[in-house]
Amino acid sequence: MENMENAAKGFSLVEMVFAVSLLGVAVLGLSLCIPVAVQSNMRNRVDSEASTLVQRLVEQIEAQPLSAPSFVDANGNTVSLAPGGSPLVGGKVDFGSAAVNGYNQTEVGSSGAAYELRWNIQALADGAKQFTVAARKRGSERYLLPPSQVSLRLGK
């Protein structure tokens, strides 16, 4: 009877090895998720900052008269408002082609990263204009981050 009581008082070595192995596998599985979460967080930060820069430029464009050929933005850059600009592919600004002078600029975001902004302006038959503005982080073409883009119609 005394041997049974001693055997029931603790874990066996096999139980301890199994428990530690199971805990190790669980921790290893969770540790593999950390780099993915960090990369996703960085991607979201880039998207958010690019969207903010696009929205800022769009608001400045909206504040201009529709007939204005250009204006100087808050950072001292000349922004062309005449029809033309960066080519569109499938309704999106094509960052694969060369930048068009007067229809692009580089902005530094709050994180210190440089973003390239490009825009296209189309004159519509009813006298309105279609503006398409996009931004992407410089060098992000290697990381497959799509540009943030906004299209708006101003006029009649």
C-alpha cells in the first residue's frame, strides 16, 4: 500500500518529457507567427501613410478652381491640373512608366519614408475633370505593395 501512495505523488520522467515537448512545439508554432505579424503591421503602416498623403493632395486639388492650370501646394511643389499626366492602366496610375513632369512629386511621410505621388487628369465631355491620384512608398515595388489610389470627379 505504501508503494502505491509514493507512485501517485508526482509526475514520471516520461510525463515530464512529453509535457515539455508539447509546450516547446506550441511555443515554436507561435514564434513563427511573429515575423508575419510584424510584416503585416509594416504593410498596414505604409498603406495608411500613403493614403493620408493621397488624401492631402486630393483636398488641395478640390480647393482649386476647376479652370486653374496649376497651383503650388503646401510643400511648395507645383501641381499641374491640366489634362494629362501619368498614364493609366486599367483605371490605375501606372508606376511602371516614367514619371511625367508636373504630375508627380516625392513626399516624406511622418515615419520618414519617401513616397512617390503621381496623378492623371482627364477632361470629360460635360466640362468636368476626372482626377486619379496615387502614392506608393519608394522602393516598395520589390515588396509587392500596391499603391494607394483615389479617383474623383470635379465639375458638372
